[in-house]
Amino acid sequence: MTLVVAFVPEAGGCRYTAVARHWSVADREAHEAMGFHQGWGICADQFAALAQTP
């Protein structure tokens, strides 16, 4: 898997974009079965909380 992450200044804040590119459909399906979307959501929430700290 390749992950592309971008942080772009926007309107007094920052736009966070992440794109996961899997090598194959089978790899994508395996990651989904392991909870990829839920795990990524947790990671994003934790990152947002960290970004709010001074």
C-alpha cells in the first residue's frame, strides 16, 4: 500500500487529505476486512485532537 498525505493551508486552518493506494483489489479487501476504515477514522480523530493542543 502507498499512502499519500497532504496538509494545505486553507482559510485560517489546514486541509488534511489522505489517499491510500493498494497494490491490488485483494490487498484492499484484506485491509477492509481487518478494519481499515474504522482504524483510519480513529487515527484521524486522534490527529485532529493533537492538532488542537497548544
